Amino acid sequence: MKLMRAFLRNSLAVRLIAGAVLWTVALLIAGAFVLTTQYRRSVNRVDDERLNAVIESLAAFSEIAADGKYYLSRTPGDPRFERAFSGQYWQISPVKTKTVMEQVARSESLFDSELSIPDEIIQQATDKAGANIKATLTGPDNEPLRSLTRIVRLPDQVSVLAITAAADRRPGDREIARFRMIVAWTLGLFATGLVLAVIIQVRMGLSPIYKIRKAIAQVREGEAEKIDGVYPAELMPLTEELNHLLGHNKEVVERARTHVGNLAHALKTPISVLLNETSKNNTGLEKLVQRQASTMARQVDHHLRRASVAARAQVIGSRTPVTEAVSDMQRTLERLFKNKNLKIETQIPPDLIFRGERQDLDELLGNLMENACKWSNGQVKVSASPAEKSFLEISVEDNGEGLPAQKRQAVLARGERLDESAPGSGLGLSIVNDLVGAYGGEFWLEDSPLGGLKVILHLPSAAR
């Protein structure tokens, strides 16, 4: 959940798409609400106009005879008023009169029923004489009715009638529900289309950024020296600044290399002079100076080497094919150890690339493969394979006597040697440790299936 929230918060594409989707959905929901509301009002308005026309005609057809009796000169011509329980009804009721009317006039569709009109509706209609009062009634078949009631005073100025026209509201409600469903499906399809259009638009709009990312990856992998290509006007300043930064980084690394070389020359020469001068005498002071000068020389070599490696490790775009480096080192060591009848077996994928300088990989392989050749009984194996998270693994193993687990940490110390009979300075594994650390990798020792020692390097890799 936290990763998802972080992704939603940090992704520009997701922000744009989510914002557009939210606005689109909100506007479409508002549009659907407005459309359905207006359609419902339109349906109700049509029903009200038809019911009002019925009331108008009933009021016009209402008469009082000479004997004071009420009658209708004619009835509305809609045949539904003549069919029992058709859902279309009208009714005329007296409100007050000096003479008692014989009956309440009503449509034949009511059959033997009457519309039950609440007293508050009659009161509202009386208070607003001539206006239609809307109400929801229950029909003779228990159907919901939409009704209008109006108070009408006849020409004799005495008889006051409540005229009510009603219609079954279920057909209108069904039409409104049907319209609402059509609107929902239609706007849902519109929303889907708009969301897809927004996604495509965002992808197309951000494609130059993806192109820049690919160009930067090519620079980092060593496939290009700078960011090339044509980009939108808004991104051109960014690409120019990135190219300036790459150039500046290259200049800084070159200056660092030059300074390291100058420092090495400036320190090594005085130390060499001290060692040469003190080697001529064997007094206590000369021996002390010689011992300390030798320590200084080793420390200078170590730290200058680390500084040089660190500078090279920061170079963007450095890449070295592992196969070429191993093959070259194999040929060199087979000539060097030709008297041992040595067999060096290699298993290296041709597309494996080390993301770093060739001279650093040569130094790593040189130290490890030379040690393996030195302590082996004639068989050395070098293999490599891709690892997780853009790393690769290189293993160097031999069929020698191996190295006990309790002594493996000791050989990583600078100048530490477990066998003084073999030639060397004792700095090999320490140098390997420094180089691997400078590239952010790992380095460890294991027992080899061949019987000897197996050294494993975990180094950054680059795509072919």
C-alpha cells in the first residue's frame, strides 16, 4: 500500500491521468444528473399540462340547471376515461353549497370508487383559488397517481367545486428510469473513451521525457557520449544543461586523474631518494628511516590507487566486455605459467558487459587469476553470469590446496601473506577488495568444487 501511494505521488503520468479522470467522471456525473433531472421535469410537465387541459375542459363543461342541480354538458373525449381502472381519472366534488347535490361527478374509469383527496389539498386549493395543487394520490387499483386539484366557482357564484384530474405515474417513472439507464450507459462509454484518450494523450505528451531517459541510459551505459536528438522547445534547455553537466563531469574526472598522477610523482620521488640513501648505511637511524619510508611508499601506493579507481568508477559511460578481458588475461597467464602445464577453462557469456574501466577489470582479473594459477595443481576455471539488479558475478577457482575458512579474512589485509615462499607483495587480494568497493560491489571467498579456493566478484553490469 505504501509503495502504491508513493508511486501515485511520484508518477507524473499517473498524476495527469488521475486528475483528468477525476474531472471527467465528476463532469459526466454532473451532466447525467442534470439530464435526468431535466427529463423528469419534462415528463412531469407534459403530464401536468395534459391534466390541466382535463381540468379546464371539465370546468368549461360544468353547468347548474334551473333547479340548482349540477351537470356536465359533455365529458372529455379521451376513451381512457371510459375504461375501468385505466389509470386516467377525473372527479368533481362540491366544496360548499346551499343545496345538496345528488352525487359527485367522476369518470367511468373510477368504476365504483372515488379519489380520496386529503383535506389539506382542498384547503390549499381553496386558499389559492384558480391555481392547480399537485399531489400524489392512490388510485382505485392501488396505483400511485399524479394529480392536480383546482377550486372552481360556477357562474351562479354559489356552487364551489373541487375538480381533480389524475393519472397513473408508473409509465412516466418507467420512462424516466429507462432514460436514466440510457444516459448512464452512454456517458459511461463516453467516460471510457475520454479516459483512453487522456491516457494516449499523456503518453504522447510525455514521450519526449521517456526519450530523454533512454538517451541518458545510453550515455550511462557508454553507448553515447551526450544526449542527441530533437526535443520539444520546453525540454531543449534541459537537454543542453544535461550535456553541459556531462561535459563538466568528464573534465572533473580528467583533472582528478591528472592531480593523482602529479601527486604520485611528487611523493614517490622523495621517498625513493630516502630509500636509496638509507640503504647505503645500516645504522639504527637509517634502518628506522628506511622502514618508515617503505611504509609510507606502500601507503601512498594504496591511497593513490584508491583515489584513481574512485575517479574512474565515477566516469559515466565506462563499459568493458568481460569476454575480451578474460581472454586476454588467459593468453598472458598461459604463456607466463607454461612450465606448469596449466589449463585455464573459461565460461563467459559473450554479451556480458562490466560497467567500468578496462584497466580496473584487468587488475581484478590479473590478481585473482594469477593467484589461482600460482596455487593451482594445473587446473583453473573462470566463469561469469548475470546477477540481479544490474550486476554480474565473476568466479575464479582452482584445484589447489585451498584456504581454511579461519584464514580467509587475514589475506584481505594489506601486505598479509600466508606463504612467504611464493613470490609477490601480498597486496593482491587487498587491491581486489579496494577496487570492488570503489565500484559498489562485493567480494568473498568460498570452497571450490575443484578442491581449491573459489573467489567470487559481484560487480555492476551494463546492457549490451
